[in-house]
Amino acid sequence: MAPYESDDSRSAEEAEERHSARRKAARYVVPVAVVGVAAATIGLVPALADSGDPDLPKITAQQLVQKIAESDVQQLSGTVKITTDLGLPDLGGLESGLASGAAGNGSGSSADPSAKLTELASGTHTLRVAADGPDRQKVSLIESAAEYSLIHDGKDVWGYDSKSDEVYHGTADQDGKDGKGGEKGRAEVPATPRDFAEEALKAADDTTSVTVDGTAQVAGRDAYKLVVKPKHASGTTVGVISIAVDAETGMPLKFTLTPASGGAAVVDVGFTQVSFAKPAASTFDFTPPKGAKITEDKDAAAREHASDAPHEGIAPGAGLLGGGDGAKVIGKGWNSIATFDTGEKGGVPSSTGKGDMGGFLGSLGDQVSGGFGKGTVFSTRLINALITDDGKVYVGAVTKDALVKAADAGK
């Protein structure tokens, strides 16, 4: 028999459930693109060669995938260029605030990585990266007349925003994990070609074509080109994923996804310079500057573990999105769609609202209808999301029509 619960405790639980549902909705509604990039990942244009293609021994796709899986690069330093073109509307800076909300609000500090690194969801950025084993990494986002650095050194995680002179301090899990089942210290937001490649290959199944398409030279190193794409393009927005794999170490050096609609890559992530020598120990040293505002994030671990819901049968299309938080998956392969019920009726207000934020957000989407009723579709060049008026969410790397059909089938 369940223990007795007072009306007050049940009310508190119901309020928390509603709050949780709203948090889930916030992650998928307007900043759909952030879900697609920060959690999902993709980018790389087939034009990978820096110069003439190197003459390398023949290798099969299976052997190359195995080479990536067995790659054990523990030490490196280099420069990464990342360009993201999801086709987001220009909201005059508002999109950064929305992205922060989608990332979970964080600690409120401008140096909090959960907010700062969502800037990678659009535009072109230069990163300096360094790693020395699973306990020491550093990623620096180079900006105009400013720099943001995220440093993981043992149990400490530091973020420093030179523009605002703010410091974030959190702690890493000490059980050898990062709270998501991965290696401790790996960045939550994909920052290198390896991060993107691992997500894409993890999602591959029998609906996926994986081939070797020649060789290239990236950041002065010889590489093989691995091409990953859906076998059947109908319904999915994913065109081609291309990964340049270092011939010596098996580490991905460049990653790109071109959408099915063509044009520029959705995301193009690649090393422009890389070294596999051990970085100087001082690379990971950090002392808060005198006078800087320091935010101690005591709730970081709680927020991290709160997002540890198991993935239910995540397949390629939804896998690139990271379909956790209790989301279910319908469909197969690259046409798979993550769906959940927010419990919030009324959907997203249309542009005919009273001028509030809901009305503004509603104006950014397309109104659709079907057997499921009515709803709003928010679109990017890769990730699309349907929010129905009865509070259900459907999101995936699929077309708008595919989302409507899924909603109809789920009615």
C-alpha cells in the first residue's frame, strides 16, 4: 500500500510535474535549433581537402568505423572552426536568451557553460581546445576583444567570461562518469569533430548507408573520408554526413552535415590546426581574476542527474536530437520522431494574441491542422517540431508533413 500523502504534498508534486512539463516544452518549442545543434549535432561539407588528396592504403567502411571506435587519443591541442547555419530567424539577440532557457536556465551567471556555449547554435566561431586524459580539458571560445574559457581540472569545472569578468565554478562527478553515462569530463555541448561523429555513428542502423569516399588532408594530416547518409531520403531532412578520419590515430578531424534540401552545410566542424603532443600542465591552471564576480553552482549536479532519463529506442533521426526526458520514439531510422505530452493545453498562441511573448513565438511558426486537431510547427533547415493545441510535442530531423502524419497516427 502506498504511504499516506497529504493534500499539500500531492499539490506540491502536481505543481512540480507541471513545472517539469513546462521545462520539457521550453526545450523543444522555439529554440528547436538549439536542440538540433547543442544536443543533436551535425555538419560537414563534402569539400574536405586542404590540398591534394593523399594516397592511402585501401580501407573498408567497416574497418574505418572500427578504427574510430578504437581510437584512444587522450592528449591533444588545436584550433577548431565551427559554422552553424540552421536558418534561424534573426531575433536581435533574443535567441540567445531562449537558448539559455532551453539549456535549463543554468546558474544565472554569464560564465555558466549551459548558457554560454549555446552561442555555437548559430554563426561561425573559433575554438581553442586542449585535453590531457579524462580529467583535464579546456575549451576557449574566441570572441571579438573577449574570450570565454571552460576548464575541467580534476573535480573542478571553471568557466570564465572576460567580457563580463564573471566566473562560474562547479564540480565534476567523482565516479568516473559525467552524469550521462559517458566519460567524466567530456563536454556537454559538442565542441569537436569527434563529439559530432560519435553521436552520428551511434545513431546508425540498417536504414543507414556508410561508405568510404576517398581521402583528404585536414589540418595538415592525412585522412579518410567516411560518408554516412539515409538509405531512403523520403521524409528526413538529413542529406549527407561526411567525416574526415585521421589515418594514423582514427580520430575524426572534420565533420559535416548537408541537409536534404541542399545548400550550405547545417554545421561544419573541423580542426584547422591540431597536435597530439601532451599539452603543458599550465594550460589547465585557472585562478579567478581579482575582483571578478564568482558564482558557485551548487545545483549543477542535481540539474545534470535530473536529465538522466533513459532513452527509449532512440534511432538515427531522434538519436541526433538526444530524445531523453521520457520522450518516446515513433517511426524508424532517420524518419524517427521523438514525442511527449507536456500536459499543457492550448498549444502555442498564434500571432493574433495580445502581443505577449506567447503571441510573438506563435508568429514564428506555421499553423497546421489534421486529424489530430491544430498545432504550430517550428522549422529550421534540419530540426522541425510540432506543438499541438492539446499539449503534445513531436520533434525530429524530418519534414513538416512527416510530423503532421505522426500526430495524426498518434491521435
